[in-house]
Amino acid sequence: MRVAAIDCGTNSIRLLIADVDLPGSGALTDVVRRMTVVRLGEGVDQTGEFSAEALQRTFAAVDDYAALIRKHQAQAVRFVATSASRDVSNRTEFISGVKERLGVEPEVIRGSEEAGFSFSGAASVLDWDSERKVLVVDLGGGSTEFVMGTCKGAEHAISTDMGCVRFSERHMRTDPPAETECSMAAFETLSFLENVAQVMPLHETETVIGVAGTVTTVAAHALKLEDYDAETIHGAELSLDAIQQSVEQLVHSTRDQRAAMPFMHPGRVDVIGAGALIWGTILDYLNKVTDGRVTSAIASEHDILDGLVMSVARGELDAQEVAS
């Protein structure tokens, strides 16, 4: 069964067209996996609405994705919008623009739903059947989701309003960022983490999986890649020391230095410093609250998109069974 899913976040919009083995093993085979940085959430933290330029960039990407979906003849499509799309005043303009181009209405999903899809996608990197507690961290442009669970599925989930775009605009405005700016960003991250710890047992974490562009870019730096290699990054388990060294370099580099890094996507140059700082602060916090048990983190290229594709395929299969 060939289906498609689009995840539209604060910084990027991503497409996955995949063949899903249903009914059967449920295995996914990628047909097209595409990411475009559109910065939909640019300025939303200050204005409360999408700018005309951000909508134009996003709609252009949707046009491209719609053409790919038609070309590869996907049977069903699901479009979800996250973080930045939840509270903007001109959300209707965004929804109608996507529906006009794609033929399906975008779903503005809750943070808890986003977290559940991210967990099912990210956890596929593991070959596990134990009861160990896994924490998936989906570090996006406008929000970061924390999901904890075991091989049986997610047990706790929370979405927080911190992300690489939001914190870049809010805190890290100089080049390179001043120590006071970094300190404020770290302080706010810790405040969010303390709130997360009130609703889920972060101290029980045994394995950490990070997803989304910030995490995979930090991993690319730590792996000293000459270009962005998704296959090498996916499933890479790195020590916290190695990750923190890369975080320090990314946070304190100038814009030109970041742009010159061979693995760096142009759309991440302006926001990777804030994203790396958030990721480093999260891992340092987890190391402390677990009394040193967390000493590494796994980077996953599989995330909410993979979970969404599975939901589309299952929904299509159910519809076929009802029709028959």
C-alpha cells in the first residue's frame, strides 16, 4: 500500500511517500523522503500570525509535494501541522491554502498527538523487547515533545513551547551569541525541564532517542561527516561528552563558520545554535536526574513522519475492509 504523509512544523515541511506492508509486517519502504526549510513560524512568537512571506514559502513547497504525490500515485495522504499552527490568528488562511493545493485539509494536531507519532517512529530504530524506559525527544522549531515508554508503546507525553526557531528569535540575537544570551536560553530550557519532570518520571530514563533536524545535525558534527549522510546518522549512539563538545562548537560559532560546515543545511544555519543549546541542556539534565545512568543518546532519522505514514496506511486498510 503506497501512502503519503506531510509534517509541517515551525521551521521545515517534510514529505514521506512510502510503501507499507499491510496487512503484514508493517514494514516501511521509502519511495520519497523530502525536507524543505520554509520557516513558517518566523516571527510568530512576536506577532501571533504567519507572515505573508512565510505562507508563500510554505505553499510553494506544498505545490512541489503535491506534484510528487501525484507522480508516485499515493493512495491516501495525511497532512499535519504542529507547534506554530496551533495558536496563530490567521490559521484559516493557512488551512485553506493547503487544502486548495493538496486536496486534503491539514490537521492541526495537539502536542500529545505529535508526541505519540514521534515515539512510534523514533522507537523503530531500536531492536528491543525489554521493559527498559525509553525517552524520545523531538526537538522542533517551535516546540519540543518528550515521550516516555517501553516496547509496548508510549506511556507519558508532553509538549513544551521551546524550539530552535523560537529560542533563536527570543534569546540568541548576536553573532556569535553572547554568554548572557546563552545563559538565558539555558535557564528557560531548565525551567521547561523542571515542569516536564513534574508530569513524567524523567529520572527513570534508561535510553534517550533524539529526532528532528537539530539532533541529527549535532550528530553529523560529532561524527565529523564531510556531508549530511542520513544512513550514517540514523541509529548512531554518541556519548554525552562527544555531543556536548559539538554543542559547544555549534553554539559559539559565527554564522559564517556554521554555514561553511559541509553537513549543514542552509535553512539550519541561523537556528542550529539555539537548537544545539537546548539539546545539550536536556542531556545534561537527564544525566543528573538519572544519577549518571544516561551517558549517551541515539539519533534517529525516523520520527513523526514514519508514525504518520503508518496511521495513514492503517486508516486506508480499515476503510477498505469496511467497503468490502
